[in-house]
Amino acid sequence: MFASAQFPRADLAPPQRAGAAQEFDLFVVIDFEATCEKEKRIYPQEIIEFPAVLVDAATGRIESTFRTYVRPRHHPRLTDFCRELTGISQDDVDGGVSLAEALVKHDWWLRVAGANKGGDRRFAVVTWGDWDCGTMLESECRFKGITKPRYFDRWINLRKPFEAAFGGGGRSKLQDAVRAAGLQWTGRLHCGLDDAYNTALLLVEIMRRGTTLSITGSLAAAPPESAPQKHKDEEPPRQLIPCSGAVCCYCGVLGRGGVVTVPGPTQGRRFYCCGNWTAAAGPACPFFVWAMLGCRA
């Protein structure tokens, strides 16, 4: 169900915490890998590797690691580009679980560690950038009708404390940031678990330099504490922005229309998604709606 720590614990020395007490007891570092194609958009994009690394804020040590592969529903065959980029094989995803199952397994892993509801150790999700929680997980859960734990609604984008500690531009690549911090990259780039582990190394180095880590990003109606909830019924719906009678995304720009071409129950259905999309960064917001019958998308 989840992996034991696969990396040397001695690599993470206790941070020097002078005057930099952390508001969280644990950090859960994640780095999703998803279906992709070279210079071409895959829609809907789906998570295929779900990794996490649990870091003790007081000692800077890795307590446990988690990884499960996720079986994509709409594009079950990985592209050659995706396999080469991530190192994930077709057998890995064929033997994987659904995203809903992956979320349950991840939640149970945290429960065993005493980091979620019922435990007394407060934690925060940590990512490199806002894509993992702000775009990828949120948009896929909305598209598939999956209720995710609400601790994913708030996160720490480590780019921001990295910039405070080391300087540099806001678009720094993870591997460059690790090296700029004087650390050695471990493992394979674009392997989700290896990327999460290296992000954890960088996290500890930032703490060692006296930086206090706080929440930097959140979705609507995120809870005040990092405890999972079973339902999100109380979350108010996002407001759509009128756009001259057309469909606009949360960014306030004209949404992108499309038609599902993958065989299945939704084949042929029209939809609108974020119009503020680029090949480099993907969608800027998780907006997605099905088009009304008879409407053009």
C-alpha cells in the first residue's frame, strides 16, 4: 500500500532552528506525475504517480515515504514521451489503482503516521510550485467527481521560501534550486518519488537557514487546520465571470471548448475548460464544465 523509506535517513541532518520554530510538526512533500505528450496537450490529463515524503519538522528527518501508481481512465496507454520522461512503464499504471483509491491509501498512510484526523501532529502539504494541488489534483477530482481530503486545499509552494532564503527568480526549476542550495541531486528527474525526496532535502535546508514555513496557496473555503474531511458539501461554488455571453473560466478569460474523443460514456460530449492555458504551464485554473445540450463548445 505504501513504500517504506527508501533513502538514507542520515542525509537529513537536524536543522538549526535558532529563532525559527515551525508552526507545523510534519511536512508532507508531494510531486505528482501525469499523462503527457511532447508539445501537445492531453485532455483530460490524469495523475499516474502519487508519491509523498513525510518530514519531521523538528528533526528534519524523513519518517516515511509513500508511492502508488495510478491507472489513467481516459488515456490508459502511456505515450512514448511520457514513459521516457517519467520512467513509468505501462505495466506500472496497468497494475495501479484509481485516483480515488490512491487518495484513500495516502490518507491511511498519514493516519498510521499520526498526521491526520485523530493524531496530534499538525502537518502541511508541500509542493514545488502550485500545479500539483492548485491545478492537477483539483481539476482531475472535479472532472471525475472525486471528493479529496481537504488538507490538499492548502499547501506550501516551496518556491517562495526558497526565494526568501536563496534569492532567484520565481520560475526556478527544482533541480537548479537543489544545486543552488549546495545539495546533490538524488535519483531520477521526473520520477515523482525522487522529485519529492529532493524537494524534502531542499525543505530541510531552507529550515536549517532559519526560515519559517507557512501556507502560501489555497483553494476556496480551505479549512483552518490540516485535518481531512469526508465531505466538501459546505464549500461554496466558485462564481463564473460573465464574458459577453460566452463561457469564461475562473481567470476571467474566454474558456476553451472541446469534445471528448476517448471511447466511453462521455465520448462526444462538449465541455469548457480554462482558457488561460499554455503548453509550458498548462491551465492556470481548475475550471471545467460540461456544455449544455445543443450548445456549441
